[in-house]
Amino acid sequence: MYNNYLLKVISCWFLILSLPCAAIELPDMGTSANTVLSQADEQKLGTNFIRQLRKHVDVIDDVQINNYINTLGHRLSSYSNTPEQPFLFFVIKDSSINAFAVPGGFIGVHSGLILKTSSESELASVLAHEIAHVTQRHIARTIEASQRLSFPALAALIVAAILAGAAGVPQAGEAALAVVMAGNVQMQINFTRLHEKEADRVGMQTLAKAGFEPRDMPRFFENLQASMRYYEDGIPEFLRTHPVTTDRIAEAYSRAKKYPRPSVSDTPLYHLMKAQLLLKTTDNKYKLLKTLSKMLESGNYRDERAIHYAIANTSLATMQSEGVQTQIDWLFKNDSDRVIYRLLKTRLALLQKNDAKAMQLYEQALQVYPSDKMLSLDYAEQLLQNNNGEKAKAVLLKSSSAYNPDYYHLLARAYQLTGALARAHLAMAENYYLIGQTRQAVEQLKLARKNVKKDFYLASRIDARYKELQIELLEEDGSQERDSEK
């Protein structure tokens, strides 16, 4: 079962394995972060990381949630000190409160952290902090600092982390790491504190420039500290990976006072996506529906749109149609037209066994939102269930989702239904690749090549992709061999 220690193990492991050389070579003293890990290397590392991450964690591929978190993140990154840096933000289904940055601009946020925030500025403050870790090249700089260790110590550090992760005993791993780092602990702690302070300072600048409330950064950390007693193991994971002291909070408040108070309010999507995330992360949806209904009756909610949307969405998830139309009517009357409200209408029609009406609603929605990815995926799924592969393919090809494995899985099904077997295997290869299953992806490409019929362009495309993934597979196999030798 996934835990945050495993995430650190994966991060450490792929940080080393993704370096361009086959063997670890220590740089000379004073080597710059760019020499240790170039920005191109960081991008490759981040891409590999998120692929491998999918093997161990539940990445939420809900397109609307991803659109929201990326819109918010890109708004912030555009005001960072390196706005040209590409970023990809993603959400992990995990109730713990944590967030992390990976080289190449990949930033993960746990669902528990998003749900814990009480304002959009609080959520933005966490993203701004993580953006700063990327733009300030903290991971590359950490590699540079860690390589001041002797080679045996560095190797032992990696082995300890790997063995602890494989054995599922994080306490043993942490003890081993402590022994290995015995002579270098203070240097590492100081370096981490330096990173956190710099991320606070740079992140707050970004937060203010983007029009958010800078005071919400220390306020969120302060609220986490105050809630420590409610956690079984004493402290939220975010505070473990981002150590927060009283002095640090006070310093952040002092820094925030230098910025004027912005006239900012939460966007409607912040509350609506929190409602959607709550549904996706709650196991007992019947109990959730009762709680939401009581909240609506008592007026105990932050945003009325979100509570009506949550009730309608949760009702449909529990296969209950009663009262859903009332909630939908309220949303259209009291808020603007949104694609998520139109999807409620289509899903209600499907639940009521009115497929013809549902298909009509999908078509109407696509006329208004022709490039919406969530709408396209949802519609394509229904078309495939009705064995309409040709239409599903047309809908999917108009709305590509490059990092979404579900997109390629649906596209493979559509191609298969239309008899385009080579393209079906090619799409399935991308699905496997995105979830970190490189070997299966290569096998799909072999099948794709066998099924190509007089299409030179497609054959060349498959061959090129096959060569790329073969190289990656050889690198992965070599890494596993080195691991087993240790």
C-alpha cells in the first residue's frame, strides 16, 4: 500500500538512475547544479518519475480536477522568476496532507491537502512554494551537495533507501539512512532549511504577483501545526517533508506584511473541484450524501453552488435520480453555464435509461465546449459502450490528452472497433507507457508493426517509437540488474 516514505524512496532512486551516465561519477568540488543535472535531464527525470509513480500510487485522472489544478498552477508559474519553465500539476488520491516537487516542473498534490485548505489562496500558497523549489533548482543543488559525501556513503544511502522501500519497513530505512548520514547530518539539515526558506521567500513573491493573499501561506502552515494533535502519528506529512517552526511562521508573517492586501476571493471552481474531489476520495458515498443533505438544510457550507453540485454528483454516483433535476435546475438558474453541469444532465439521462436524450445532450454540450477533454472522454466512453467506434474515434481525436492513460485506452478501443488494429496497438502502447509498463508498451508496438498494411508513414512512426522505448527498456533492465547486484 502506498505511503509517503515510498514516494521519497522512488524520488531518490530515480533521481540517481536518470542521470545520463551509466555509472555514478562524482563531479569536482564546486560543480554547478546545471552541470550535475541539466534542465533537459530534469525534464527527462520528471517524465520518468511520474510514469513510475503510477505503479505505486493512485493518480487522479479526472480531467476537470486536472484542468483546475493546472490552470491555478500555471497562473502562479507565469509570475515566477522563470515563467518559461514548463509545469505539470497532478493530484494523488491520498488523505494525508502533502505536496512535492519533482525535477522538470512536475508538482504533485495530495487530495488530503486540497481538501484541508480553507481558501484558494492557501492552496495557491502551497503550489507557489513547490514552484519555487523547481525554479530555484533545489533538487539539482541537493545532488551537488550530497555528492560531497564519499562514494561508498552515497551508494550506501541509495541501497538503504531501496531496501527499506522494497521491504516495506520505512522505520528501518530511516534508521539506516541516519547511520549512513552520521557524519553529514548537519550539512544536510542546513541545506534543507535553506531550501525551505528560499521557497517561502520566492513562493510568496509569486503568490503576491499572481494576486493571491500572501498571508495565507504562513496561515496555512500555522493551521497545520495547530492540528497536529488530531493526527495519529502526531504530525501531518507536509510538516515532515517541509519542516515548519514557530520562527519560520513568524518570519513569513513579517514578510507578508510588506505586501498590500489584495481584493481577492475564491474562484467558483475552487469550491466546485473540492466538491468533486471529495466525492472521488470518499469510500462511503451514501454516508457522504446524507452529510451533504444535512449541510444544505442547515446552511453549513462555504459555497452554495458547490453543495448543490456535490449533492447532484453524489446522488448520481449512488445511482439515485430523485432530486437530481432540482439540483441541476438550481445550478443553471443561479450560476453560469458550466460543462460539469451539462455532464450532470447527461448522466442523469443515462441513469434514467434515456440514452437517446443523453446522446443529444452530449452533442449539444460539444457544440458549446468543442474541445473540453472531460466531455470528450465521457461521450467517447458512452459511444464505445454502444459499439460506435467511428464516432468515438472522431470525438477523441479532436481532444487529445497527452498525459492521460485513460485517453489512450479509449482510443485503442475505438480503433479496435473500427478494425484499425495497428493504430489500436499503438494507442495501447502509449497507455502502458504512461503507467510505467515499458515492457508491455514495447510488446504492443511489436503487435502494431505486424498489423501495418501498406502505410509507410504509420510504419515509420511505430518503428521510431519502438526504438525509443527499446532504449528506455534497456536502461530500466540495466538499473534493475545493478539493484539486484547490490
